[in-house]
Amino acid sequence: MQNEVLAKKLLYKLVYELPHQLVLLTTALSSNQITTAQTIAHKLHGTIGFCGFTDIKIIASNLEKNLLARDLTTALNNMEELRIQIQIVENLDLQQIFHSTN
């Protein structure tokens, strides 16, 4: 039971933080702070992987790789994909998800 409570708290925190992370990424890219954007993408990739959002994990991984390669055109495309996926997650009814797994 304690693990379930912790998992819920982490998931809610993640969903709450995703839009903020997107703003940080956008700000870093628009300021040409590629290293900062890479760091954010890397952390996002790891956190998302822990929570099981596979689509976002793949996009974050691609974003990180494209930033490392300095392929900013593709990285910006990744950012748009990420924005769309984050909107989808934001619209999830987390209460319904947790109740359906009990």
C-alpha cells in the first residue's frame, strides 16, 4: 500500500512538472543554451522512463540525441512532438486510472 501511495505522488508530481519542463526546454533552446537543453532533456527522459510514458520517453531520448548532434531543426520538431504528448498526459484522468487498477 505504501508503494502505491508513493507511486501516485510521483506520478502526480511528474504530470504537474511536465509543462514547466517544456517551458525550461523552450527557453533554453530559444536562448541557444544547447547544453542546458540537453541536461533538461536527459533528466526528462530518465524521469519519464521511470513512470512508464513510453511515447514521451522516446521523444525525450530523440531530443537529447539531436541536441547532442547539434541538429537543431530536428530537435525543434522533437519539441513540438513533446508539447503534444505533454498535453495528452495533462488531460489524463489520473484518478480514473488509479481506480481502474485497484
